[in-house]
Amino acid sequence: MDLVGRTIRELRAFLDRGEVTSEDLVRAYLDRIEGWNPRINAYITVTAELALEMARAADRRIRSGQAGPLTGIPVGLKDLLITEGVRTTCGSRILEGFVPPYDGTVVARLRQAGAVFLGKLNMDEFAMGSSNETSAFGPVRNPWDPERVPGGSSGGSAAAVAAGLAAAALGSDTGGSIRQPAALCGVVGLKPTYGRVSRYGLVAFASSLDQIGPLTADVADAGWVLEAIAGHDPLDSTSIDRPVPALRDLQPEVRGLRVGVPREYFIEGLDPEVEAAVRRAVGVLEDLGAEVREVSLPHTGYAVATYYLIAPAEASSNLARYDGVKYGLRVAGEDLIDTYRKTRAAGFGPEVKRRIMLGTYALSAGYYDAYYLKAQKVRARVAEDFRRAFQQVDVIACPTTPTPAFRLGEKVDDPLQMYLNDIFTIPANLAGLPGINVPCGFTAQGLPMGFQLLAGPFEEEILLRAAYAYEQAAGIKRPKPALG
Amino acid sequence: MGIPREDVLHVARLARLDLTDEEIKGFAGQLSAILDYVAKLDELDLSDTEPMAHVHEAVNAFREDRVRPPLGQETVLANAPEAEDGCFRVPKVIEA
């Protein structure tokens, strides 16, 4: 029986019927990781011994009839989710030897659910990047074409799920870092509403935008994982105290659902194959009885500029903590200030330095009103666009990325071109809305494409239902990359 | 054209970053290109718009201030680059 490349539900059924043990599963995944990780570099750290130990504990729990939905399921964690006793690097030299003394909330929730951790997944350094090329641990390669990027910043998470190196993974999304790599690797990636999932124990990048979410083989699996990690947490004051809807029994029903297609997302620079695939996906929803109409989000064209003021500003403040005093790298200098400067110079890579510089500039005396404050005003306009649109429609359907996966090195010397890759994902972060990438076919060259659905705040149930209905009707196959 | 070298150095000082000459040149050009791009926000008349403070307009989030067992000194210091006598050790800050 082929154990990798299965959905969580398939694995759950095998485990519950006693056809396989979690230990069998974990051994199969570890074998595959051993074979393929040297080629695609999805994992920074593989915790084989720990995984087998967790699997045996899960098997005891399953035998005693105490299994939950995720008990015994092998998952991977983006390496910015802190894990007690397991090195957490954030893709950076500055945290290369950092071993957290406690679990973040989502990690603790998965642990309690009995999920098995295979290891820590590669990512752009401090989640700053759209190609995974900024990782201090080397780039991740796209399993569909190793000469191409997997997207970023959760590139390791997307590549691992696509290549069958984890049944599911967690990532984080600040400007598209779950949805964009999901689109480029052909998997489902869900960014929940801001505040839906606790970020206690998530290494902070831009705190008004960051959100944790799942990358999975299909839509239903995303519901399973989100249900397990969502919910209020008193340790994260931005997590919202609202009930989590039941997400494990989605109905593929969209009759009468109002689907908005924003005209500002179909612009010059959108790849014609991607555009055609997105329009076909909208057509599938229409055939299922959804009411499709055009909507307008007039400030879309300002979202990237807004984001590249707000996110670096918040990052420059959040990353001030890496000073070589309490944890992480230290490079000794002549005095304390010199130690800070040398430590940070040696520990951060070029993209992180660039964002710290940009953010510090935007917040510095005399520039605050012209940059940060102005960006927060435009952000309010972007959010208002969505508020109006969601008075007319229930979900919005649009592209996730302008193009399929691009080549390694193609955009690495041109930061602005790299930033523009997030043009369709950033608005949902600015407005705090949930969004999902749903695979919708392959290009003539065999590269995956995805489309994006967005919904109003805390409407993950509607979002997943629409995505699920599409997936069922489109009959999207989930071929595994040949990894040849 | 880039932003002036003195400005780059000033920002690097604020950010506690030592930069090489090559980095200073590179950032002067790149930051200026990014700032030129974000100048498109000036196209908008924002005089009637309040800056966003929070996406959900949340108010203060309170929780019970309960005592929990701490991590413990040894655990906390385990990641320290240098520790001594239960403290983080840093270069001398105060002149004798």
C-alpha cells in the first residue's frame, strides 16, 4: 500500500481500521524524506527519533480508542514555529543554534491532538521572501521542476506537501507566504482571518499582518488542520474570542452563493495561462449554481506599496530583539553597541537587512507621517474596498499569483520585481481576511497553477465550502511530481 | 541616483547594523527604487481617511493575571551566548 501522497482522511481511515500503524506511516515518510530532501531541501531539521517516539505514543492512543482526528498523522512545521527542545532557526544564521524552551500554541495544540512532527521546514529568512532563496540554509527547489522556486516564504512547507514529504504542514502568511508557495507547488494553502489562530510562539515578522495556517493536499484536509489549531488563546492578545466553526464535514454546496470577480486583479502582467485557468475555475463555480458577478476593489494597485512600508516598519521593530544577548548568535565587539552591530551584521542576510533598513527609514524622525502613517491610511482604504465588496458577494475569486513558478535566480537581484509577485495576496493581509489557494490545473509546461478565494472576516466555513465544491466538481487530480 | 550615503549610514546606526561599503552602495540604490515605487501612494487624496489602528477594530484584550510556574533560570540561560552566576553576561556598559 502506498502511504505517502495520501490525504489526512485516507491516513485516518487506515489508522483507525488498524491497517497501518503511525510508526509504519512515519517510517514511510522518513524514507521518502531521506531520498528526496537532499534534492529539494524542504527540511532544515528532520527529527526522525522524536517522530518515531511520537508515532509509538500515537499508536498506543489509537489502540486505546482515544484517537482524535490528527492522532498519528505525520506533519511538518515551518521553522518559525517554536518547538520545545527542537532547534528553531527561522531560516537565519542569527538563530542557527536556538533551541526554544517551550512550544508555541499551535505546536502545543497539534501535540495534544497526537500529530507526529517530522521536522522543521525551510523558509525565507524571517519569512521575508517570495522564492525561498533568502534562507540561510539554501533555497528550496520546486518538486515539479527543481530549476524553479517553490515560492515563499513557506516554500519548504509547500514543497514538502507537494512532494509527499509530509501529510500536511503549517506555514505562516504575512503578505502571501502560505498562498503563493501553495499556488507554485500545486497544493492547498489557507491563510485564516487575522486573530483566528494564536501566534504565541510564532517568531514575529510584521505583527499586524502575520497569521498561521495549513498547507495540505486538498481542501478538506485544510479544514481538518485549521479546526485543530484555531481558537482563542489568552497568551496572544490579538487572538479573537469567537467560536471555531465545525470544519471537518464540509458540504460541497454553492447554489446561490454570490461569487465576486474583482476586475483590478486581471491586469497586465497576469500570465495568460493562469488567467484562463482562473476563469475556468470561476466557470466551474457558476456551473454549480453560484451567482458570479464582477466587483471592484479600486485600491488594489496600491496594496504592494502600502505593504512594503508597513511590513518592513513592523519588522525593523520586531527584529530589534536579535542583539546577541539572550539567545542566538553573538559576535563580540568593542563595547555593547558594537556587539549589537557586529552580531546583526553577521547574523542577518541581505533581504532581512534591506527590510530593516527600509522599515527604520520609514519610521525615522521626519518620515513617519510621509510613509508609515500614510500607508496605514491607504490600508484603511483597502479594507474599506473589501467591506463594500462583501456587502454584494459572499466570496471573491481571483488569481493567487501573476505567474507560475519562476526560475531560481530570476528575480533575486531585483527586490521590487520580487515584491510584485505578491500583488494578489497582499490585500487580504492588509484587510485581515481569510484566503485560500486552490490548485486549478497545470500549464502546458507542467507547472501547477492555483486560484484564490477570499471571504469576509471569520467566514472560513464559507471559504472552505466554496473551495471544496470547486475541488469536487473540477475533479482535480493530485498527481505527485516525478521527482526525477 | 540613490539616497545619500550619510542617510544610509544614519539609518544603519539607528538599526544597529554594521554595513560594508558594498552594502551601503547597494542599499542606497535599492531603497531609493523602493521609495520611488511607494511614492505612488501620493496619487491618493487621503485627507478624509483615518489611519487604520487594527483590522477588526478590537479594543483592549484583558486576561486574568495568574501566576504560572516560570521556565526556570537554567532553562532561560541555556540559549545565552554568555552567562555567569545566573545572569546574561554582556560587555561592560558603565565606565568605571
